[in-house]
Amino acid sequence: MDEIIVQAKGITKYFPGVLANNHIDFELKKGEIHTLLGENGAGKSTLMNILDGIYHPDEGEIYIKGKKVHIQNPFDAMANSIGMIHQHFMLVDTLTVLENVALGLKSQGLYIDKKEISKQIETISKKYHFNINPYSKIWQLSVGEQQRVEIIKTLFRKAEILILDEPTAVLTPQESEDLFKILNQLLKEGKSIIFISHKLDEVMEISDRITVLRKGKVVGTVHKKDVTKGYLAKMMVGREVLFSLERKPLKRRGEVLKVKELEAYNDKGFKALKKISFSVFGGEIFGIAGISGNGQKILAQTITGLRRATRGKTILNDADITNASPKVIANKGVNYIPPDRLKVGLIPNLDTTENAILRSYDREPITKRNFIDHQKAAEYAKSLIRKFNIMVPRIDAPVKLLSGGNMQKLLLAREIAERPKLLIAVHPTRGLDVGATEFIRKQLLKERDNGLAVLLISEDLDEILMVSDRIGVIYEGQIMKVINIEDAERNKIGLLMAGVNSPKN
Ligand SMILES: Nc1ncnc2c1ncn2[C@@H]1O[C@H](COP(=O)(O)OP(=O)(O)O)[C@@H](O)[C@H]1O
Ligand SMILES: [Mg+2]
């Protein structure tokens, strides 16, 4: 068990303007599951892509079973028994499982016998209870099944070292449990696994050892049995972390938003919302839980007027706003934190002041008699910056130079300053560091206490459970169930997220 199978020494990798890996030492022992833990941008994927031959290090050395290797490309990695399951799958949608597994074999000079490959896929599938048909097209498979195809690909190529880059990000809690069973089976067979995650609960469940990265550097390597979740969190972010937020009791007011049998289509022409109905009241946070791609984005777009509803209604304080223009809906008091801050929320090349006044530039006090008062605009921006403690290099620097957390604070500050009746926040903390995440969540709770109706759409179930008063679970464009927070149970919500609504639920 103590044989070191992979050793990375002093790995350094620069990207333009970023030191993604800074003299990283990392080792994997045979038969262990070694987790790489770190916040977004810590350098985890970079390090693994170096092991997989996708990136080449600027400095440092890699040893496999004690032998120094130069991994030029993924085929070299495979020749060294390394197989990586990427965050974004590398499958061709229109091809079958079989064709995807066979892909690239020929260019390696291997003879392709489809029958033989199909037989092997079935053997692997049976052994690990994957239940994958070699002749299914990739697009017909669920995300969880596609992930299993990626695992089959690596096993077919006789990988001994498996790297999984945030494999649970796309899975429900139950699917994650199934994946962990598979990983444990692989370990028993003598394989070694590098597992990447930033979710502390699952890291504490699955790991033997854990290496924590922060800002491209190794903070330390620990044995799971020697640490607690809180300790790991502190290593990861560099300070104490609260796992829960203080919440005042709910003081629910009148109904603000009513969504009635709403339907809409996505860009591919499929019905993405199917008769969705729910209400959001003043003073509450209504959370929409679900796995990415189940209609969340379409729902936010349809309510805010960015997408046409083909059926049903949205009512705001008794006024019908269905299919009104985004501007009209915003003027009626619906403000929106979109999922992609730099595409929809902010204008990257404009400065902080210009972005701060995007909603209010055309009215007093900023505009008087058709002229923008630049001093008033700057004062306004500065007041938001103060109130939300936003770090800006210079007030006239383009906002694209702000960190993700500060961009999101600016966006939230601007929208809240409009005194909305309804705030729709989609993935408001995605990709932010722990400090900014906590700040944003606290602001949402504060506005809730002030009586605002908040519709929170998030793929982070912990976030939903932490701040919501009621939770609607969305699956394939339908609300499976609405649950009060007092009755919310994690695993039941997980099942609903997977479309399972058992009578016991
Ligand atoms: N191909 C790339 N080009 C430029 N910068 C990159 C590239 N890949 C990653 N980075 C940057 O390197 C840093 C580490 O990224 P990454 O390894 O993806 O982190 P993690 O996987 O821990 O979230 C980040 O600042 C990221 O923006
Ligand atoms: Mg990554």
C-alpha cells in the first residue's frame, strides 16, 4: 500500500497573468484515494491536466512508479496507465458509446474489432453495474451515464491511475453515492484514484489522504482520519468558516409573484418549462433546487421577459406581466442577478461608475434635463462601493478587472439599490470565494428580513438549504414538490432532483 505510483515534484505552470501552479509537490500511493481540495481557481485542474498531458509544466518533474516521464499528450498519459475523467466530458454526442470508446485507437495503430470492443464494454459495464448499452448514442444518455462511459473509456484502456475532476458537480447526492461505490470497488482491485472536489462532506467521506491547494500552492497534505471538516475548510480558505448563517424567524408578507402554469421553450426548440406553478411572498426566500439544465435558467429568463412564455402567466402584485418587455418588468420592481455576470449583468469594458448607474442613469438625480451629472453618478457609485465594501482598483477602471466576488457585490448592490419588490438571483455565489459567498448570502437574508421577495435559483443544495424558507425542486421543467425548510431533508430533495417522487416522499 505504500508504493508511490505518481510523484509530481515542483510543478509550476504559468498562464498569461496567472501562476496557476506554484512549485507543487504531490504524490499518489498505490491503492489510495487521494483528494485534491481547493476553491475555484486554486489550480486543481491545471495540475491534473499536466498529469494527463494536456498542459506541459514550465518547471518540475513527474515520476510514475519511480521512473521519470515526459507526458506530451493524453496518449502518453494512457501509456503510463493514467486515465482522466474531465470536468467537461470529452465525448462525441452523435456517436455511440462503442464509437467513443474506439475513438483514437486507430491513430495509435491499434486494430479495431467492433465486436470485441463491444464485448469488453459489456463486460466492464456488468462488472461495475453500469448498465450501459454499447450501441446507445451519447446524447441519449443522462449525465450520470455519460460519466460512466468516460470511466469505461479509461478502464478499457487499462488505466491503473484514475483522475476524476469534480465528478460530483453534475450528479445528484444519490448518483454521487453510486459513484463512490464504484470508486471503492476500483480501489479494491488495486487501482489508485485522484479525486477532485471542493465539497467538504464528500471529501470527508471518500478520501484516504487530502492535499489542499490554495492560489496555486500546496497548503498541506493530511490523512482524513486526522482532520475535521472545519479544519479542512480553514486550510482551503485560510480562515475560519461558518457552516451556517444566523437566520431571523420568517415574517411572511403578501404574495408578490405568482407563476401559473408557465411554459416556455429552450433555444433548441424543446419545451423547457412544463406548467410551472408557484408563488413567492414578501419577506421570504423561495429557493429552486435542481441539477443544472432542468429549466432553471429558462424560468428566470421567462419571468424577467427575456424569453417568451408560450402558455401560463406571471403575476406581480396582481398585475399581469407575462411577456412584457424586460424593461417594463424591471420598472415594475423585478430585479435580476443573472447567472453569467459578465455577459448579462455587467458591461466588462465600462468602469465601476458606469456599471453602477446602468439602472438609474436616465432619471434624477443622475440625469437632469437630459444631461448625465457625472459627479452625481460617481457619488452614487461610491455609495454602493462603501455600502457593499467593494474592492475596486480605481473607480474608472473597467469592471472586468474586478475579482469575481467584487463584480457580484457590485451587481447585487446595484439591483438592491433599486428597492425591488422581487429579486431573482441565479447562482449568485457560483465561483466566488468563501468570504464573498458569505457576504452575498447574508445580504439576501437581510433583504428578506426587510420584506423583499427573493427567488433564489441555485445548483448548490447547501446554499438552498442554508438560506431558503421554502424550496421548490425542479426536474425536467417541472416543479416536483414545494417543501418548507422545516420539513426539508437532504436525501429526499436529492431524490426529487433526480425525478423520483415516491409516495413516502
Ligand atoms: N487555459 C488557461 N488559460 C489561462 N488561464 C487559465 C487556464 N486554465 C486555468 N487558468 C487559470 O489558472 C488558475 C487555476 O485554474 P484551475 O486549475 O482551473 O483551477 P481549479 O481547477 O482549482 O478551479 C485560474 O486562475 C484560472 O483562471
Ligand atoms: Mg477545475
